[in-house]
Amino acid sequence: MELLYEITMDVDVRDVGATPSGRRRIVVVKNGSFSGPRLRGRVLPCGGDWLLERADGSRRLDVRITLETHDGALIYASYLGIIHGSATDVSTHYFRTGRCWRRPPNSTTGSITSWLWATGGALAHRSGTPCT
């Protein structure tokens, strides 16, 4: 598996409170950036993570973000997963996620995003943002 990107996001956390399934938090993305060997750009301020803290201490991710590459291509990234580790120490985080990439129907071939679609974009990323 090839590293796709490292990502850093500036976020606001909204605590919804306790639910029957666990404590719900909405992590709203204000901005961010990502970079990898073949893909780089910014995270647009129109997404977030609908995070659920479970009784066992793990957190269920439901992330939907829009990435804008350095050449202007837009990528909708959506993934579900589980995160284990301290809520405040990102060095302890362990992610298990699946991903879904979507591109606009008018995307051109030959761009960096064509490589992403051809490879299936196996997700291997490192996050610099703690899930709190």
C-alpha cells in the first residue's frame, strides 16, 4: 500500500451529548491541508466528522470532506472507521477505515486525480488532528 497523503485540519468540536449508542460529537472542518508523494492541496471548509464515542473507549468515524488539489481538482472523500487510542494524544491513534472517493463527471484524464482513480486510492493516511 502506498501512502496517499498526510492531512492536518483546523476544526471546531460540537458536543451533541449522550445518545443510546454513545456520546456524539460533530467535528466541523474549518480548513486544512494535505500532501503526499503524488497528491497535495487544501481541505475545504465544508465537511466534518460525525464522531461517536463508544462505551469501550473507541470512536466511530463518519468523515466527509472535500479536498482541492494543487491543480484545482475537487475530490469528495468519505470514510467510515474506528479509531483507538487517547482522545488527546495523536501519537497513540490507530485507525481502521474504508474510503470512498468521488470525482466530478467532467474530470479529465492525465491529471493526478486520474492516478487516484486508477489505483483505487487505497487509504493510508496520517492525521495531525486529535479527535476530541
